[in-house]
Amino acid sequence: MGGITAYGAYVPRARLKRGAITATLGTGGGKGTRAVASYDEDTTSMAVEAGRSALRGRDLSVDQLYFATAAPAYLDKTNATAVHAGLALGEDVLAVDFAGAVRSGVGAVLAAAGGNASTLVALSDLRTGRPGGSDEATGGDAAAVLVLGPGTATAPVLAEVVTHASATAEFLDRWRQPGDATSRTWEERFGETEYVPLADAAFAAALKQADLTPEGVDHFIVVGVHPRAAKAFSARSGVRKEAFADDLTATVGNTGTAALGLVLADVLDRAGADQTIVAVVLADGATAVVLRTTAALPQHRAATPVAAQIASGDDSLSYATFLSWKGFLDREPPRRPDPVPPFAPPAARVTAWKYGFVASRCTECGTRWLPPVRVCDQCRAVDKMAPEPMADVTARIRTFSVDNLAYTPSPPLIGVVVDFDGGGRFSCALTDADATKVAVGDEVEMTFRRTITADGIHNYFWKARPVRAAATSGEEG
Amino acid sequence: MASKGIRDRVAIVGMGCTPFGEHFDKSGPDLLIDAATAASASANVPIADIDAYWLGTMGSGISGLMLSRALRLDNKPVTRLENMCATGSESLRNACYAVASGAYDVAMAIGVEKLKDSGFSGLAVGSPPGDGTGTDMSAPALFSLLGPAYSAKYGVDMDELKAAFTHIGWKNHYNGARNPRAQFRKEVPKEVISAAPIIAGQLGIFDCSGVSDGSAAAIVVRAEDAHKYTDNPLYVKGLSFIAGPGSGHAHQDYDFTTFPEIAAAAEDAYRQAGVTDPRAQIAMAEVHDCFTPTEMVIMEDLGFAERGTAWKEVLAGTFDLDGDLPVNPDGGLKAFGHPIGASGLRMMFECWLQLRGEAPEERRIKTVEQGKTLGLTHNLGGMPGDCVSFVSVVGTELG
């Protein structure tokens, strides 16, 4: 069995203070914050962002892509293909969904761990509930990517998957009909009595297979759809308290399908070499995975640590905006034409640009073109263009306008003209930004977003956003 | 290689222009009939004697049938054309070339747009099936990019620029208040303009042109035939049209303080017309004031003001109705709205009235009495960095 050769996470910028729910509704809410995907994000777009964090600066090939979520943007149509295109992976890379239930996440990880291919597993979820309820306050939106495989010279195994064990049972704790916006749950005590023995069994079996004792666990991750059961199981696990990993629910929330990857990424951001990590997932049964970090980990951490993403969150989101973004507050649109969805053939012609943000560069005179073109106006060459990947190139705002007239699901639209480092200009929307604080000269980076949904079609394209917390090189002692 | 022009070979001998505004009681064909019959009467040419037609409409109709059906034409050629906001001017340019070529003796250029039926705020034009990667910004946002860029380049305080924008809005409403065909016929105080709700960037609602319905038409003949129709023809001196390469949104050297396409069209039209000092020679200009910063920048691109000085000239009143070079004496897009296919011909209609001394007393410009004989019309379509532009020069004298 191989192990994790790369990992990365994505926590959206917006945070809802749980107290904002209480302040408005007089009920619900709680302490801390939860992460909120912006109006222009979904599980697909967040998976792309997490994948970019995992792959940036790495010399790593990917043979397969598994995309797991309980909130797929599409049914019937594969969502992994958009993630695949957003990460500009090769045509020969298999891309499939593991969609529907939270348990799909750990299933995808184990499926990847059991093979010899280099498999990028994207775990992504949007979690909310009816206003005032527990799911709304405790949920969180995020994505994480684990690349699993045998390891190579340039992409060695950072954490070996030592073993895993599962316990499965059929019982009714949490469910959602296709098409429903929120889930329903049975009362808490019943689930606790079902889950705890299953977690005990899986954990014990995994330890036995790995010839480990609870005291030997260095990092203990317990996540799942039933927080009370997770807490009860943790308390009786025998694992040292100081080994308990922060499950991030106080700051990010319970990210469902993504939680295993997100919390593991946070642990990998700081774990040392030769340490034992046990992750237990409680979701329609229980699974325990035993990992062992290697000496390669400190040199190959993710480009953007989870802690830095948590620290750079913006908790000014109002509860009304949260409800709008989640689709619970249907606001009056501008008196403008309805947004038009992309058409299939034109979109298919520009997949590398639209999804991968691959522009062109004139091979005759070196001029960079966004979007890619066939004719260069600098040297008049025709069809002398080479692909020019631009997704990771930063830019500066040359000029901008805060637009109160244009259609956007979350007005105002901030339009920017950005000049890229090394040449090239592009006009696009600025997202994750405060309209009152934008300035000419601001540094921006590109981010993959779901710009609109119209006629049941999601439109994915890139926007600029203010540069987030400085990415680290992954180097440390 | 360059354009040769048709200076003094074609004349406008009659024009018609409907009132612009909310014509909820009239269809596009109704407006075409009104403008066409007015132009026909103006030139004393029966519709049946017009040989060919150029119909400009952005999206209010399809094909020449829109006009031929409305006028019940007797198997005449009607070309329907579209070139963004220069659509009306393009119908005139092409009709002039057809007459200059000798192919027809009498041609009509006519434009129409019916915008109010959609119920939308601002312009709303359809696009071919797209790939979902296009710009999302509205027109006011795109044109609001001019102000901050101009401020930065020339070191002009944004408040002073905003005052210049306000002056342009005030001026055009002042002029429109004196024009019975205008959509908005009230003066608007500067303090109301500058305090209006923001649409995009620094642009308030009074910095933006309106949305209206309207139609206008011109009848063109060979210059040597002009006096068969009128004692006061308007001779076509220069016609230029530029479709830019769209490079302003691709290269970092474009700075959003100018429209290179306008400067190129102006240079071309001036060369055709023999204009060497536009600021001194031109009696009046009708320019594309879609947004107030646009008009300010246009003043520099047309050579009416030195680079970096248009804002001062605006505030000094140079382009006011009683200024040295009145701009948009009819009220412009600001007071007329912008029925796209009609606007260019509506501009020419003001040249037709002013240069021939037929403008009503209350908005008659002094420069014609002072002996200037040339008028200019200008359109741009698109956005800063990626646009089409039209410039014409017309005059009352040959030579």
C-alpha cells in the first residue's frame, strides 16, 4: 500500500459568526464561526482550488481523479471532469465521482490507497441546514485534496497508509432526498448509540492490524456526521488527549465529506516525520485509517497551510447575505436580461482556457495573449501560438469599476482590468473583495469559480481575487 | 492605400427625425414611417422616387424587409446594417458611397431603435451563443474606467474630474431643454447631477445616457443634383469608420485615457475634408456622449483640446451652447437617449438644422453666424480599449 504524496486544502474566505444567526433569529447559532462558500463557489470549484494548492510547485503526475461530495453540482453528469479540466490534467487521466453521501469521501481515499496508480482524491462539501437549525450553524464549506500513490523520486510518499478497518451498519440517522436543500436527522441519542460501537470496532481492528496501542497514536483525527458520537468515541478511545487533532469545527465548521481531508491536511501541515496518524470517520458506519508520516513530509507540505487559510478568513458576512448565498433569500434582481448560460459547443472549443486558464504566447514575438488568440497584432503572425498557463501568475489591478447595474447573484459586481506579471492583460470580475477597499495597484491572483447558473447550467470560469495570505514554500525544519 | 474619401461629391438634401422618448404607442415600423415621410417631405422627394435604402438597426428588426414592408416599397433595394452604436451613421456612410459610385441617383439612410419595449434598464443587446468567458461588466462600468485612469495619468483630482463630468451632463440637459425632439426637456441643476445615485464607478445616473425609442432619416443625392431639391444642401466632406483590433484589453500599454479608434477616425475624416485645425474650423460637433467621461475624452481624441486639458476646457464652457465650439447643441445622447440605429442620423439632423440656420432661436449656436460652415458627427460603439468609431465632417459650402 502506498501513501499520500501530496495534499492541499481550500477554505473559502467568508466566515459567518454563529452569533449572527442568533442575533437575527433569536435562536440557533452558537459560538465561533463557520466557513461559507461564496455565491460563486460550489463543491466543484472548491475542489479545483484545493487541487491547485496540492499541486502547485510539485513535480507530480496524476493518473486518476476521484471526486467525492455529498453536494454534487450536477447529477447524471460527472463533476470530476470539471475538476480535471480546472487542474489542466491530461486527457488520459480517469476522472470519476463518488457522490451522494459523506461516506463517499473516505471510500474514495481507500479506493485510491488500494491501487498502484497516482490518484488525486478531491473531497469537497457544502453544508447547511434550515435557518435556525443545528446543521446551519455547525456546518462548514471546504475542500481538500489528497494525492495517493506509490511515490516517486520527485514525489515521495509523505504519509504511508499503513492499514484501515471499517464497520458498516444500516440505520437511519441523517438523510436527504435528491433535490432537497437541507438534510433531516433522527434525534441525537439514537445515533450516538449506533455510532459509538461501530467506531470502537473499526478503531480496534485497525490498531490490531497495525500492531498499535491507543497510546502510540501521535495525531488522532475523529470526524463525522454525528458530533456527539464522535466526541463520545474519542473520550473512550484511550488515545492521549494531547494527540487529539483540532477538528476545526470552531472556526470552519463540520465540512462533511471534506472533513477527513481538511483535518488531515491541517495535521500534515505541522506533523513531524515518523509519526502515527489515526483518522476515524463516522458516517453511516465507521472507518479507521492508520497513517505513518515519512521523512519526506517536511519538505513537501501544501502550498497554502490550512491554518493560514483559517487566519485569513473574513467574518464580516451578514446573516442576510449568508441566506442569499445559500439560496434561502430570493432577492430582487436588477431590471436587466436574465444571465445567459454557456453554450456547449463554444465552451467545448475553449476548455483549456475556460477551465484551465491556459492562454497563448506568440512564438514569433513572445507576446502573451489572454484569452488565447490565433493572430498576433504585434508581429502579424498567424497560428504561431503556444499554450501559456496563467492560473498561477499574479497580476495587479490597472483600473476597476464597482458596477451596480450588471447582473450578479451578489451585487455589486467589481470589474477589474488586471495586468499580469510578465505581460498580458485581462478584464474580469474581482471576487472575495470589499468593494470599498479595492485600489489601483492591488495585487491579485486567479481563482476558479462558478460564475452563474442559468437554465440549469453552471458556468465555470476564472475571476481575480486579492492575494490571500502568503503561500509558504513548504520548507521547514 | 488610405481612404480617398468622397469630398463634395454627395449632398444631404432632406432629413427627418422623430421625437426621441418613450413611444409606447408606436412600433419600430411606425417610427420608420414617421422619419421616412418627414425626410421625404423635407427633400420634396416622393418615397417612390428614392432608388435605394440603407436601414440601420441594432436589434429592432431583421433584414431590409423591416423597412420595405413598413413603407410598402415597390421592389427597391434595402440593406439592413448594424455596426454597434455607429449603426445609424453607417447607414449614412454606405448610402453616400452608393450615390457617389453612380449606382443610384437618390438614396435614403434611415435608422431606428425601439428600446423601451424590453423594459430593461440600460441597453440590452443579444449576443451569439457564447462560451461563458466574456466580460460581465455593464456599459457604465466599462466607461467609468476612464475617470480614474485619466486622473492618475494627468494628476487631476478626481473631484475636479467629477465636476467636469457634471458640467457635461448639465450642458447637455441645458441644450436638450431647448429641443422639442429631446427625450428629457428639463434643465438639471449641477447639485442634482452630482448627488445622483451611483450606477458604476464615479458615474451617477445623470452621467449616463438614457434609454429611448426614435428614428431619423436622410436623403442623399449627387452634389451636382443637390439644388434640384433644396437651396441649402449639406455637403459630405469626410466619412471615416474604424473597427479597432480590440487590443486595449489585451496589452498593458493601453491606459484607458483615450480611444485610439476615435483619434484614427478623426484624422482620416479631417484629411478627407481638408480640415487642418478642427478646434478653429469646426462650427459644432455632435459626439457620442454615452457617458459624461466619454464626452470629455472625445474632446481630446477629436483634437478639440490638448491631451490632459479637456476637463479644463469643459469647465471653462468651451463646448457650451454659447462656447467657441458647441458640442451636442441638441442635447446629445444625454437628453435624447440612445436608440442605437437612429442616434448617428439624429446627430446629423442637428447639423442639418444648425449649419443651415434652421435651429430654433433658443439653441442656435453663434459659430455659424461667425462664418464657420463645418459640422462634425461622431459615434463610438463598444468600450474603452475595444471599439468601433465613426467621424463625419459635413458643410454648407463646396470646396
